[in-house]
Amino acid sequence: LHAARTSLTLCMATSMLPISDACLRKRCQEFSLVWNAEDWTTVNTAKVDPTTSVSYLSVPPICWLQVSCEIDVSYEWFKLAKRPEFSSRHPEIADSIFVFELVEHFAPGDALMRMLCLNKTNSMAAVVGSNGSGWQQIRSTHLNNFPCEGMYSGVMVPSGSESIDMGGGVVYSATFMTLEPGRDQTSTIVNFSFKCPWAEYPEWFTPISASLVEMMRQKAATLNKVKSHLLPIAQDFYTILTLRGCSRGLPLLPQATVCPISTSVQIGGFFWQPLQADGFSLPSYMQNFLRRAGLEAKVFHTMYGERLMPYQAIVLTEDWERIRDRFQEIFKAQCSAYRLLNGGSGAPKLRSDVGPRFSSDSTASSEEAEDCIIVAEENKTFLQLREVRESWPATRLPRKAAEYP
């Protein structure tokens, strides 16, 4: 695994990660630097567990520790199940050592969590100790294509402190879980990396690593048992919304009172006002629209650390199903107002059957963006609007939000 890893090229600039937590950003930058280092030292684990791969990289005054193993659970299912906002809802897939509770949901794969180390009668707990320092807050973030193209990582950093206290004097400054497909994607290669505040390799980590691998194997067995029930729920956890058909300008916003630039009459119970063209993004538009319409739902602009194109937004499916009928009713009134103000027969459409397109994806061309949001061009003495095609390229097939990353 280490030999293969050194040939990988870092493809993501961590400075561009859309994460707000300064500690998280710093830890990701540090991890990117050490991931491809060639001077990792392999630890002999033959007496503990020959199938466990352990290595360390000493960079005084800190030491990076790594544990690698392959577990018998499919790569796609394991990624979906490990998302903090999903796993915290389903205690049947909880870890045997730690309890996690959701505090705040920031975006798909990004949450503030409370963590408690339990006192369990197994080898992992015997080394780690009982209860640690009680409940601790951590930022848990999952990132696609990090630290390298084609990889997936889960990052945990402490919130409001310098380290995560695991009990028994065991502390980590940050933990990283990187995932890669195993055999025909029916298994998953898992690599745990820990940033520790010591200059040398701690011998007590060797038995902990073996217990960690055993815990992951138990986790795989649990996930396989509940896969038929939970996988469909995990796949449909989010809904991606895509704006299209803005052939005569941006969509309108509802408002309670008339103004010089709004419709002069109410349509669907609202007056309708055009948007300013600068800096449009569908998530911002949706949040504004919902607030004015008296609806509530969180709308996100990133997905597993990658920023969506401005004509797309992502919402929890349960939120979308709760507000969809009323939203579509009001949005239909917006279409009528749009045609009234702008003329023509076309109006914006909001679709939920198109896969995500990321701003970092070179295949998400500006031509595709023009299918969704029209750009007005000044042509001497008049405005000339480009015609918007009403169909997506035939090669694109709708995919569920869960298929990404």
C-alpha cells in the first residue's frame, strides 16, 4: 500500500477546500504533506496480528501513526455508512467503543459531533481506558478526492481544544481515515492516520492498532448484516436540485409588498421581484426563496468537500419531501410571473433527476452551465440573449446524490 501510495500525485490544493474550520484546514494541509512521504518506518506486528500493517513517521515534536487493513465490506456502502450525519441516526451501525451524537450539520459529510469513549470489555478498551475526559466536541468532515485523486477521506479534529482525548493518556491531534476500493470494490482498503504530540513511536500503539483492525472487521460484519435495509436509505439521503431554462434572465423571488421592479399584481399570493445578476448561486437563491415563502429546509452548496456548480443545490431528501408540494406550487406561480415580466413562453425549471456537477470538474463545461443559467451579452445598442438548449447531452445519465463521491 505504501509503495503504491508514493506514486500518487496530490491533485487537490487544500487551500481551496471549502471548509470554514481553521483547525480542520490546517490539519488537512499537514496531512497532504506527509501522505506521500517515503521515509515511513514499518512496525513489526507479527506477534500481535500479522494481517495488520502499522507504520510511523517521526517529525519532531510530533509523530504520525498509520494502520492499514482490508475489510470485507463494499467500498460504496462503507463510504455512505460512515458519513457522520447518517451514522449518528442509526445506532445499529454505531462503533463499539465510541458514541457519536450530531450537534450541527454543516453539509453532506460535514458535521459537528459529540464523542464519548465508552468503557467496553474488549482489548481496544483495555488499552485505551474508560470514558476519557467525557463528552468531547469534534469536527467530522468527509472529503472526496483527498488527499489524492480517486481517494476518499474522513477527518476528525478537536473543536475548541488541541487534541482528542481517547482515555488512558491516549490523545490525538487529528485522525484521518482514507478509503480505497479493494477487490473488485467488494472490499475496502482502510488506512487510519493519527497525528500525535510525541516525537517517537509509542510502543503501546501496536496492540491498539490490532484492536482497531479487529473493531473494523466487526464493523464490516455489522454493515453487511444491515446493508439490505439501510443502503437504500443511505443512497436516497440527499436530493440534488438543478436549475434550468432561465432563457430570459434569472428566476424571481417572492415578496409580500409591491415595488417599482416587481409585478404589479400578486400571483400565487406574492408579488415577484427580479434578482440581481451578479454572483448568482442556487443555494443562496433557494434559502432566500424558502425564507420568503415561509418554508424551512437546509440548502447546501458543497458535497463531500467539493463545491457544486452555481446552478445546483443539495438538500436532505426528508426536507425536500416535506416542502416539495408547497414549494412547487409557489414556484409554479414564479414561472407565471417570470413570463409576465419577461415575455415569451419559457420559464425556469427545477429538476431533481440530474447528478451533481462540481466546480472543480473540468468536464463541467461552461456550455453546460449555459443550459441552466443564461448570460446576457451586450451587443452595441441592445441586449442579445443566447438561446438555451432544452435538453442535456444524451450521454449524461441521471445519478443519485449518494453515488458521489
